[in-house]
Amino acid sequence: EPMARGFEAAREGLQAQARFLAVEADAPEEAAAARRYQIDQVEGPAILVLAPDGTLLAGFMEAPGVAGIARVLASRVLPDFQRARAGGGLLFVAVGDPKTDPFRSTLAQANAYVTGAKDQGTVLQVDSTDPAETYLLERLGVKPADGTVLCVLKAGRSVGKIPGTASTEQIGKLVAGCEGDSCGPEG
């Protein structure tokens, strides 16, 4: 079975970086874990990558290989991103080169928006020049060559992106366009 072989290969190749646990979704003694990560609702085997605190970082329905899991584990921002996403509030992810003025300005504007907003929000920053963040950049749909981009999520769903230097006014308009079940141009 490819998933079992993929799991064993990852366990062998990454044992110094992570712990590995096989869970049978239909085993009564593992029912709590199966419900928590919703693997009891998955058809067939899956590989889940968890942070040390139990936060779900990624799930794979096909064997991702050692390199695929290593990319998930390499990200320093992914655990905070996943926790903030699961929290359901506003999430602002400033992506870019932290040494540039557009990135620093966008980060400051996102923090200013959160400080002045009625809704609670979280601001994260991702260094697009850091190879360790490749997996998260792919999840956000941002390429390092895109320059500075502010990704906005609400209740775990994408509201949209603001390329270049973002202003609090732009952020406010994007967030205001997210009502009910439809969120902005990407929701």
C-alpha cells in the first residue's frame, strides 16, 4: 500500500525532526483522535502533519514523500497560521521581503487596522525570501517574485489579496466586502 510505505519512509527519514503515530480511524481506543482530526470522515488512509501542540499543519490523501512532509515541518510560520485560521477571526498575512519598505509599510498598516478595528485580528508575517516558507507561500497562492502581498482571511476563508503597499483604507474595504457566506473576490 503506497500510503503505508510513504508513512514508513517519512518516519525513517524525518525521525529526528518529528514524531510519528499511526491511527486506525475505526479503532475504538483511537476514536477521540479520529474525531478531533476528522479522520473518521476520510475515505481511505491519510497522512496528517501536526505541530507539537496538536495543531493540524497539513493533510495528505496521497503519499507526499519525505520531501513533502519536510517542507511542511520547515515552516516557522505555518503553526501560527493554522492556529489563527482555526480561531475563525480576521487573519492578515503580510508576505514579502522584510528588508523592503513596501513590506514594512504593509505590516504597519495591517497592525494599525487591527488596532483600530472592532473585530479581533491576527497579523502574521512571512518572509518570501526564506526557502523554509515555500509550503505556506504555495498555500497562500503567493510567489516570491510577487513582491509584497497582504493576504486577508476571515473565518479561515480567503477574503482577498492586496498586492504592493496596502493601506488601512484598502484593508477596510476588503474586509467590509466579506458578509455572510461570500467573502470578496476569492470567497
